[in-house]
Amino acid sequence: MKQIYLDNAATTQVDENVLKSIIPYFQEKYGNASSQHLIGQEAKRGLEESRSIIAKSLGAGRDEIIFTGSGTESNNLVLKGLFFSNTGKNHIITTKIEHDCVLNACKWLEKRGARVTYLDVDEQGFINLEDLKNSISERTLVVSIIHGNNEIGTIQDLEAIGKICHDAGVYFHTDACQSYTKTNINVRKQNLDFVTVNAHKIHGPKGVGALYIKNGIKITPLLHGGGHEKNLRSSTENIPGIVGFAKAVKIASSRDMKKIAKMRDKFIQSILEIENTQLNGVVGDKRLCNNINVRFNNIEGEALGGYLDAYGISSSTGSACSSNKLESSHVLKAIGLSDLQANSSIRLSLSKYNTLEEIDYVLEKLTNIVDKLRGMSPVK
């Protein structure tokens, strides 16, 4: 059976060119980047060239990028590292639609004396800028707001948020794992102090992330050891993963993003022709180019996903990091959906490898499955 993968917000297929770039760092340039011999220095060169590529993509300096093991680690390092290095300020501002790693890090910090404000969002997933302004106090340490939401694809206005934070003298962090290479991010123009990115959402390998930290900001490391990554992330660097990450960034293209956005719009338009179906989130350019999140009222999203999987179609009912939980999506509830509506929703996320022919096939199967499940449902 042909497999059609529509869960690219969870992870992506590694690009063939990325794979080719990685292999030499397993076989010939396999040294430890801290070693002074030739093979170690070849690994070091790959590390630093990769750092430069990722820094350039964000408009940052090379010495402002550190490598981590994941987006989750980067987000935890920012929030916990800042909290433990700034005893005078204990207030964190975030949103109700953050990735679980941010929300759970904030809850952990609350038990250790942090005060956290969780901003509401509107029905499309946007924060209210006035609410943000009014939430900032003299005790505010950092504002942490996700850029492109991992479930509904809503893209926040980083430049507007960054100006508010800059004018108020508070740090601004964004989790850009979903939006990186799909949108323009410039740390200077958008007044960003911290940016979290990772590789496996952009056709790179799993197990590698990066964190932009603006020069001059002090944070406490989570890991202590040999002092790697400017003493902020001790651990032998994952050179193959880092090189693959940089290659994925280098080959990402706006042409691919435009192609994906066209497929997304065709897909959404056709899905919404199915009776009693609504889009979750925003329409158009303020939505991630690869994100579709739709609710099929009075149908269990889990059941719909199971039927799609039987036809070789991979989908998701929410964030992959929390898909084994039974409770409703916190993101969908934050935009005003009931438990029933949230549990009737599925996420379909595209990549450059998807085709219009695949979309047509999925639409055919989706329509038939919805008709079947509606016929079986006691709720009409």
C-alpha cells in the first residue's frame, strides 16, 4: 500500500542531500570536535561552518548560536537558565497555546517561586498586544511566545511583540521550531533575545536543536561538564546531526514554501466543502504554509485518523508530543472550542514531498470516511 505522510508538523523525512552530508561525519570525519588532532579538527570545522549557516539564516552572529539536543532542551534552557541567573525578577509571560515543553517548564518554575502569566488568545490563536503590554511589570523577566503554533499554524507578529518587549526592557524568547525556514526571522529587526529552532521539522535529523542567545545575556546552564558551547551546554557535540541541520537550512527554499502553501489552500478549500466542517485557526499568510487543522463536527478525530491510517494516510489529532494523552488539546480549547469540538479535529501537515495527486486521493478517502462515520454517529 502506498503511504501518504501528512504529519510533517510532528517530524519530516530526511532530505537525501542532508543524508549525504551527514555520512562523512560518521565514517571519515568522526572525531570529537574538542580533540586537537586532524580528525578532531575536521569535526570542529564542520561544527563551526554549521554554526555560521544557522546564524546567518537568523540574522545573528556566529557566536550567538549554541547547539542543543532538541527544541525542548533549548526552551527549557532559556526559561530555567534565565530564572536561576536573575534573582531580582521572577515573572514570566507566556501564552495558553505554547508547546507542552514551555508550559511544563513554567509550571515547574512556579513551584520554585516563579510567577507566570498565561495570555489568552482569540478564536484564531492570536495574542492581544494590549494584554501583553498590560501584563508586563517591573518584575517581568522574559516574554516567551511561540511563533508558528504547532497545532493550528497561527503565526504571531514577532516584530510587534519584540518592540513591546524592547521598549519595556524585558527579554523576548520565541519557539520557532515550526516556523523556521518557512517564514522570515531576523533577530535584530524583530528585537529577539532568544530563538529556539530544531532540525527534524525541516527535513533534517532528529536529536539536534539550536538556540540563539543575544550577546551579553547571562543564563545558568542546565548541564555541567566539559564546558562545551560557551559553557552553556556541556556534552560532546552531535556533529553529524549538526552538519545535517545546517544542510537542511541551506537547501530550504521559498519556492518550496510557496508550492506547499498552494497545496494547503486547495486542500482546505476542498475539505470545507464537506458538510458541517470548520477550519481551526486563521486563513492565509498568517498561517504556517504546511498546516491544516479541521474539525469534522460529531465525528471522533481519533476514529477518523484510524480510518485514514488504514488507507496509508498518516495524520494527527494534535501535537505529537502529547498525542498519547486522552484529554482535549489545550490549544484548541484556548481558541474557544468545546471538548467535543476539539476531539472532532485532526491536523494534516504537508511537506515539499507531497503532491497534488496525493491530495486528491486523500480528499476522496476523507469524504468517504466522514460519510461513513457520520452514518454511524448517534449525534447528528
